[in-house]
Amino acid sequence: MSGSDEGTILVVVAHPDDECIGAGGTIKRHVDQGVNVDVHCMTGNDERNAELQRACEILGVRNLYLSERDDFAIGLELTNEVVGAILKSRPNFIITHHSSDYNRNHQQCATIVSQAAEWASHVTIFDDAHRVERIYNMEINTMISRPNVHVDITASYPTALAALKKHKSQVKKADSYYEQLYDARTRLRGVQANCERAEAFSITLPEHAGPFYEKNSVESLF
């Protein structure tokens, strides 16, 4: 896929299909605006990775980082893996899970991403250290009680839904639960955001306090 001067977003998810359920419309909308979007998934197998690849092709994802692990826990291995994805993609923003999701892997993914975003910015460790500006935390099953931003996905929703349907093993196993959930949630968020369909996010500012960063001050709050 071609490069872009419009910026880069890295989407870090616990499972194949999370990228569609939580941020499929947002991914497609930004790709259409010329933004590079990469996806890093922490779990997978042959079947689910193939589905993830097909879904990401529909969404227009640039780079896809796959995994063959069945499960994971917070630890140095996973943090370093996400640090590696950050240093490769060099994103302006990261989209990932939010820490109050009831799914244990989603909670762990949010913590790992927060740690990795801080770690990747250490100029005393990495010659190519990179500073992520913001982390956008998405919702899957557990809705965010006080989101900071709603992204209008009215135009990109049909493509996002088509991408979600490529996760056939999950759609079939759950008897179309995820399709119905995505439909209902994006309509509700659209009502709240005064548009037809929307995806909601909370915002986390990565920690950058100390002598380990290239620049840790600003000239103005504007």
C-alpha cells in the first residue's frame, strides 16, 4: 500500500475481530482520509489470522502484525512486542481497548499498550525512540461511560460491517451477536453524537515525565 503524509495510527487489539467491533468504521474513515493504519494483534491461529487478513484488506490497513499465541498475560515479552510495533509504525496515535472492559485480555491489552507507549519514547534506550501523542481507548462489549470523542462513521459503516463479516468463525459461533452488537452500539453512539452512526473513545495521554525523553516541555497549551 502507498505511504501517506497524513499521519499514522496503530491499532493494538487482543483478538482478531476486535479491530472491527471496536474501531472498524474509524479505521476505514481515516484510511479514506489518507492516514496510514497498521494493526497489531496479540493472539491468533491459522484460521483467525486468515480472517483478520481479509478483514484488514477490506478496511485498507497498511501493515498487519500477527501472532500465533492462544492467550497472554501482562509481562515484558508482550510489552517489548508492542514497543517493536510502535517503533516500526511510528504512529501519531494508538487505538486499543479500555481498561474497564470486562474481558480480561482486553484489560491486559490496555495496560500493555500504556506501558509500551511510555517505554518506546525513551531516548536513553532506543536510538529510534518514538513518542505517541495520544491513546484512544475503544469499546467492545463494555461501553465507555464517559467517552471523550465520537467519530462519525456513517459513510464507513457498510465497509466496516463487511470487514466484520470476514471473521466467519466468530460470527457463526456467536450466532451473529457481534453484528447485532455493532449495529446497535454504533446507532446509539450516533444518536449521542448527532449523526447516523458513530464509534466512541476515551483518551489517555501517555506518561512522559522525567529525563528520558527527547523533549518534555511545550511553548503553549494551544
